[in-house]
Amino acid sequence: MDHAHHGLLAHVKSRLIWLGISLSVLGILAIAAPWLAATVIDMMVAGALIAAGAAQLAAAAATFTWRGFWMTVACGVLSLVAGTAMLAIPVEGVHALAFFLGLLFLFEAAAKLTAAFALPGDFPWGWILADGLVTAILGGLLIMSPAEQSGLYLGTLIGINLLASGVSFLGSGFWLKHRIG
């Protein structure tokens, strides 16, 4: 292995380990305070929706004669309304997020499970397989969570997902460290 390739792998190894540690810490914090984690996520998504809606309306105002003007206005208004509703009624916002995040987790699980079986035999694919299985279970739990428990489920399950991903990245980083020395 040439020196440049070795240096790049050492850099990747270091990033994987730090990413694993960071995700693990965030996961533990989310598990410790699930309602807080769910509320923070609700506020972040609401802020992003409001910003996107404002940007779409600003873009539409600058292009009144554009063929897609009304669609851009409609999307901008919808984003503003959804973001504002998530801030005004955070419990319902958290419930909606729990459902959609459950769907996202199921897609993420499919990708992780596919990746686990496509990796070289000596790679720690078992960690990625376990991460994919955990992510699939979490996705199913989020989709089926009752409205009154969705915040607790959302915060806890996001924490578990972050922790599982963190451990997976740590395992990959330490595997790479063992391979390159």
C-alpha cells in the first residue's frame, strides 16, 4: 500500500471513530431525555419547513411570470403552514414526525441490510447487519406508536438508532485501524 493511500485510510479511520463516538453520545443523551429529543427534532424540522417556505415564496415573487409560479407559491405556503403548525402544536408535530421517521428508518434499514451482504468477508459486516436489523425494528415501532406515546418513542428510538449507528461506525473504524495499523 502506498503512503498516500495509507494516509487517506488513516484519516478515514480517525473520522469513523470520532463519528462513532459522537453518534453514541448523542444516542445516549436522546435515550436519557426522549421527550426533549423529540421536541428538539420537532423544532428543527419546523424551522427548516418555515425557512423553505419563505425561500419558495421569495423565489416565486421574483418570477411572477414563470410557468411554475403557482405551484411554487402553493409549496411555499404549505411549508410555512406545516412548520408553523409543528411549532404551535408540537405534540401533533412529534406524532407526524414519528410516523415519517419510521418510514425513513425502514428505508435506511433496507440499505444497511443490503450493504451488510455486499461487504468483503473480513469486514465487520455483522455490525452493519445488526444495525440494519435494529433500524428495521425501530422503524416498525415508530410507525405503530400510539399518538400519546409518540414523543417518548421518537426520542428513545432515535437515541437507540444513533447509538447503534455509532457502535457500527466505531466497529468499522477499529477494523480499519487493525487493517492499516
